[in-house]
Amino acid sequence: MLRYPALHASHAGIWIANADGARPIGRGEAIRIAADTPVIMLNAPLVGQRLGYPDLSGLDLLELYAFLRPAQFAVPTPKGIARVTGLDVPSEDAEVAPFLLRAAEAMLALTDSEWPEREGAWTAAQSLFRLRWPWAPVVAERLKKPAVNERWLFSSLPEWEEHAPRPAPRTVTIEPGDAEARLVDLTGHGAEERPGQRAYAGAATAAFAPRAMRDTPNLVLAEAGTGIGKTLGYLAPASLWAEKAGGAVWISTYTKTLQRQLGQETARLYPDAAIRKAKVVTRKGRENYLCLLNLEDALQGGFAGRAAILAHLVARWAAYSADGDMVGGDLPGWLPTLFRRNGSTALTDRRGECVYAGCPHYRKCFIERAARASSDADIVIANHALVMVNAARGRELATRPTRYVFDEGHHIFDAADSMFATALTGAETIELRRWILGPESSGRGRRRGLAARLSDLASYDEQGARAISDAVTAAGALASDGWLQRLGEGAPFGPIETLLAAVRGLTYARAEQPGDAGYGLETELAEPDATLIEAAAPAAAALDALVRPLVTLGRRLEAVLAEAPDWMDAPARARVEGAIASIGWRAETVASWLSLLARVGGPVDGDFVDWLAVDRIEGREFDIGLHRHWLDPTRPFAEIVLKPAHGALVTSATLTGGGDWEVAEARSGAPHLLRPAARFEAKSPFDYTRQAEVLIVTDVKRGDIGALANAYAQLIVASRGGTLGLFTAIRRLRGVHGRIADRLAREGLPLHAQHVDPIDTGTLVDIFRDDPGASLLGTDALRDGVDVPGESLRLVVMEGVPWAKPSVLHAARRLAGGGSAYDDRLVRARLAQAFGRLIRRADDSGVFVMLSAAMPSRLLSAFPPGVPIARVTLEEAVARVASRLSSRASVGHESREPA
């Protein structure tokens, strides 16, 4: 038996357990014990939050699990730990603390056998012992030193291999009947006939037809209601085309949840895991993947304290990871949050400093491996942002996809809006300065400036060396460390900081209101004052002095490639190509800043919306600058992504949500193509009249947090959990959670909350899905892309009508899009997405509750035809929820875990 006590804290109380048994204790005693003695806990940041002691540390079972079972996920709850240890689930909170002792022993018992992840454990334990990891003494004494020295991570990872370039896809035609036959193979010959899915597969085939004319892709817009089975519907023609044409189909999603689901669905296409690994590849932006060079720096002293411990646990994971994806891959999402995300972002390539073939780990790089695997795959599962980045400035020109499927197509507009925007802010300019100059202080780390990264290439080319020198000199004019403080003191340094000071002054003068809550401020870039106009010219001159050498450097590197000197082998070529792409991206960014500055005091460009902003959180400024968005971001999307493609399918369950087909076309880029898009619609097969109802509560006063909290509490109790609560403001979410969490805990109903619990959103959804008695509160991220079928989600509660947040950008688009009709379309789309969380299967049933008497009747068309809608008092709503969901709640409650 371990000699350490175990501590459990929930909204229902606090308990301590040791060899003598368990007992309830107070918060003060719990903090004293935890400060004096290492204690066993489950999710220390969450326990610390509940104790009001954020610096709590100890023997976290999740850290132990991450060490012993790297690249294996466990739901971070008592029920989840019971599942992976084979123990019985504790039936009440008082039993959790002694359960944690048993769970620790069960996990440590792994060391008595040859478990699959033993390789490397002894070496890692020695390093963690030196770093004073709390579990290290316990683990180290149980691990025997291996007879043969264990291989270092960087020598054990496999290397990727170069292959001949893939030939261009052949011109083939897929007949609709062939796609339907493939669909039967995927669903099983004995499966229930689904006419809507079969028709959908036939319609999707048109996106894979040969293109008739340049810049005129075959675009298909397909709205398939929930339950149609659109994933297999488009995988059927996509896989057929990939096989016959010898090309890759890129399937793009908006959420990581759907990306993960798609990976699972492809098992129907390729049941053999080895074949599936070759045929299906998941791609994400490079900032999602572990950078081995950053990890090596961290392991060799670049990190200290808790960050260093995280680095060693990540190294354990990297040795067993399938793809090195740190965000949504097989690294448990809860692991970085255990360390308050201290150091996790520094382990990825978020700053664009990759040296490509100049890296000693280039041949084992997870990012490069994924890129090469995707060039040979039949199905590439990506996301909207990556597809747009790849089309705009990707390095893989020879393998640019010709066929796309955009699932969650209703988000194309938002993804394009982010991708093609311009932001000349302090944070952006200081990041560019660091990329060019490298570290300007004595801080540790491997960051190197442009001159250091290209020193050997510069020595070969005199003009290139001069361009590097000029860029370094010009970068000195950008914002530097301490810029925010200097602006606050009225002492900006250099032309860019002077510009930002003028932006700050004008924004406060025009945007700040009496009683302002301390959140972000913004104002139109219209009628700028003399101070801003005077600051714009020197700033533009400084940026012009920077963009010129960057463009020159890019051209000189291209010339080096063309000359192909003797030392230019394949790795060196890859390194130069990577540098060209990276420099080109920065040059484009600076050029877009110059274009934005030309607007200050100049003519208005109707294609864009420009504004000034001071970004704040609770009164604390964290960024200042000028912003530019396309009024219609689907224009660059159509130009850069759609026109070069031969075919694209844009699909969603709510593609026309909030409007009609003209709206769907406008938000997908179809009007900017010469050839009109094909349309297809398949209604959901669900019986919404029987399976669901919508209740609009009329007596909860708007703005009354107490009344809102009471309504949530009563509804969650009536449904016995299984509630997804959606909020339009984080402040109200936190206010409601703080008032009802303890009350629900006394009812035995766990409550989790985004922006409150120190747990990532993906893990919160996993916890919610795993416990039919739990409820989850969240904001926009949970309104779309969350798939929780069955007992775990039977009630959706929205705290108010999800009107768009007033902003300069929204006002401009509202004016161009029809005024209040534009607002209504956005709200109807959001309501449709929120309602879509409720019914995911034919056997689901549930209630959708809107806590707003101000819900206009004209917005009710957002809900499926036939679904019953009633305006009721809170008392009536609670009674109807209890009546409708009581049988489902009792079934789910039997397997409920403690809070």
C-alpha cells in the first residue's frame, strides 16, 4: 500500500483517505495537508481550483498514467480511471479518495510485467527523478535497469523515405450507379435501405467529373439533414475516383471532432489497419505537430521546473505516437492543462522557424512525414484553414489536390474570413521582428534569426547576404519587447510603435463608453485624425524598407536553386525551398500591411472593412493595431482554392441554415465562378415531431443572473443531467456556474464548464459524453461540431437569442447583406446548429429550451418542420422536461459516476 494519502475535492465536499480509511475534511485542513505532504489526486489543477489553492501540486494520477501508458487516452474522471485500471467505479463521492489509492496501486502494478510501453521508461524515470517529479521515487524503485541501454527517442523514431513524384490524376468518369454500388459495400449488403443516402452519393459524384474549362470547377452544394449518413455518402464516390484516377481527394472539416470521426469512418473503406495507414492520412497545420528540434532543446536544459517535466512526458508520448499530433491527436488533451500549458506551445513550430533539411531530425520529422504520406494517399483528411493556407502559400505545388470535399461547409465563410484577413498589430510586428532578428536578450532557447538560419547560403551569394543585412536593419523599426508599457507611458520607440500609439489614442477617444466593462474597443478607420495620418507615413516607409530586401532575398534563393551548385543535394534543396516559402509568406504579410496603411487618409476600398482596435481582457490591454477583412471573404477563397480545382463538394446539415440556396451559394464562393453550382438537398429521416420539442420560457428576466441560474438549475435537476447549456457571453456562463455547481452536486449531478474548469474543451466533451448524469456549460465552440448521441445529451438550454456581437465588421456586412434580414439569417443558422446537437440518432429524444421571452416568431423557422414549439413559463418547462425525459434519465442515471 502506498504511504501517501489521497485527496478528492468536488462541489459536494472534500475527502482524504489513507491506509486507515477515508473521512471528510474542510478546505483549510485539505490545503494544509496538501502543502505539508505529497497527496495522490486526480487532475491537480481542477482539485486546486475547487480548494481555492491554484498552486496545488502532488501525485497526479493523470501524470502517472501519461508516463506508463503514453499515447493512450483515458477520460480524466474516476469512471474513466476505473475503466483503464479494471477497478469498480466508486458509487459516491465519499468513495473516490480510497479509490484513488487503489487506482495508483493498479497503475504501478504495470511495472511488474512487460507492458507495451516499457521501452524507454527506465531512462525517462531517471531524468524525471533528477527533475524532482513527485512520482519519480515511486516509479524508479519499481523499474529494473534494462540489461541493454535503451535507445534515445531521436534514434528510435522511424525515418520517412523519398518517393518519386506522384503523376497527375487520370481523367476518369464515375457513374452515379458505381458510387451507389460502392456505398452498398461500405454500409453492408444487409443494412437498412437509406434512399436519402443513396441519392446523396449519386449527386456527390458530379464533383468528381472531368472539368470542362479552366477555372470552372464542378461545384456541388449538398445539404444533407442529420441522419442521412453523408460521410459514407461522399466517401463512396471519393474513394472510387481516387482508385480509378490515381489521385488524392482532400476532405476538409472545420472541427477536430469531425476530423477524428472521419478517420474512424474510413475503417469501413479499408478494414486492414496497415492498408488504411497508407491510404488515409490526417493533415493539420504544422503548429499542431511536435517539433523534434524544440523537444531536444527542452530535454537538454531549454526548459526548467514543471515545463521540463512536461517535456519528458511528451518525449515518452512521441516514442509511441501514431503521427506526432499534439492537438487532437493521440496526445491526451488534458496533459498540457496539468502543467497550465506551461511549455506545450514551445514544443511545436508556432513561429515558422523551421530550418527543414538543416534540422538534424529532418528525416524523422512528424510534419514532413505527414506531408509525404499525404502525397501518396487516396484520402487526405484536412481542415478548412490548412486547405486555404496550402492553396495560398503551400510548398507542395506538384501535388496540389484537384478534388475537394468541404464537410461542415457552412463554416467556409468564417474560415476564409480568418485566413484572408490582415492585422497590423503590436503582437504581429513583434513576432516578425523576432523571426528576423532572433533572440535579443539572454533568454534560453534555440531561437535563431534570419542571418543565422541562412548563414551558409548567404556566404555563397553576395546579393543574398546584402538582402539579409538590409532586412535585419529594417526590422529594428518594428515593435520590440516592452512596447505595451511604453505606449501606456506615452513614450513609443520607432515608427511602428508611434503608429500604434496613435491608433490607441484615437480608439479610446471614439470607442470608449461610460461604464465600459474593460473589454476590447474598436472604431472604424474613417476620418482619421492628424496624429494618425502623420504617423502612417513613417510607418509605411519603415515597412517598405523591410519588404524590399525580403523580396530580393526570395529571388536570390530562387536563383540559387536554378543554378544548382555542387553542394545543392536533395536535403539542401528542400531547405532552400522551405526558406523561399517562409520568406514569401512574410513578404506578403508586410505588403498587406502597406496596403492597409495606404487607407489611412486615403480613399475607401469597398472590397474591404478596415478598423482600429485595442484588445483588452478585464481592462488589461494585450494588443493594439489596425485590421482589414474582406467584405466577402469567399472572393479570395474562390480565386485561390476553388478555381484551380477540378471539382468540389460543399456539404453540411445546415448549408442553407438561416436562408435559402442563394445564401448557401453566397457563403461558399459559388457566385464568383463562371459555372453555376449544382444543388442537392436530402431531408433528415428523423421524426422530429415525436423525438423532440422546443420550449421558449417567457418568465426569466433578461439580465438577471440569479433568475437565469435558477432556471438552469431547475431544468438540469428535472432532466437528471444530460444537459448542454449554451451561453452567448463567458461572463454569464461563469456567473451561472458559480451559483448552481454546489446545488447540483448535492443532487448528485456533476456540472462541468468551459472557461471555468482547467480542462481543454475536447476533454470536457469526452467527460460529458462518458457520464449520462453530467451536464456541460459552454459557448460557441460547443454549439457546433459536438457529437454526443444517446443518453448523455437529452436537453439543450440556450440562455438567450444568439445575436451577432456588434462590431465594425458585422455592421458593414449587415449593411451590405440586407440589414435586419442579415442578422436573422445568422441567428437562424446558429439556432439550427444548436438544435442539431440534440438528435443524433433515430432512437434519440430530447428537449430544446430557450430562456428568452424575446425570441421572435420569425426565427422559429430555424427548427426542423414539424417539431412542436411552445411558449411556456419556467414552471411548465420544468414539468414538461421532467415528464418527457424521466425514463431516459433513470436509465442513464444507473451508470452515473460521482462529481
